Amino acid sequence: MAMAGNPQALNTQPQTSFTWEIIFEISVLVATIIFWEKWRGATPGKKFVHIKIVDAKSFKDITNKQAITRSLGYIPSMFFFIGFLMVAFRKDKRALHDLLAGTAVIYDEESSIN
């Protein structure tokens, strides 16, 4: 309706609650950490496509600090998708959130054998 020339249409939109947004973000973060702990660096989606997140230097499992940093790193990565677009121009194919957390995405040979 606002695009049709009715400027009051935006005033009738439901208001979002900042509290619920924070609760949602924290619950996603906790669920992600639980998946990383249980499935060694993979969420269900990553498990499905046989990839996982590892420490960029040692290629071992990431720490909870890296998991939290990587999750929070999605916020700056989303600005104009620059954090994701940089993958196309980097040899190591690491996004901004990977650089911030010191992580890398690799293929998980163990799960692709099963």
C-alpha cells in the first residue's frame, strides 16, 4: 500500500520486539554451539552437504570462542554481502566471518564415506 502512494500504510505495520530478536539470536547461537559440540564442527545443513568448520591453521575442531566469533561475524558479513562476496576473490575461499574467527570450511571425508 505504501508503494501505491499511501504513506500511512507503514504506520499500521506490526512492531517487532527488540527483546524477542535478542532471544532469537541467542537461541540460534546456543543451538549452533550444541551442534558443533555434537557433530564436530557441523550443523545439520553442513552435515547434509558433507562440509564442516575447522581451525584455519591446525584443521582441528574449533573452540567455542571461535564458534561464537564466527556466528557474530555473520553480522558484518551481511552488509551488502561483502563478507560473502569476498569468497569469490580469495584463493583460500574464506569469508569475513571465517577470517574474524580463524576458521575454514572443508569437505568432511568421514561423512561422505558413509
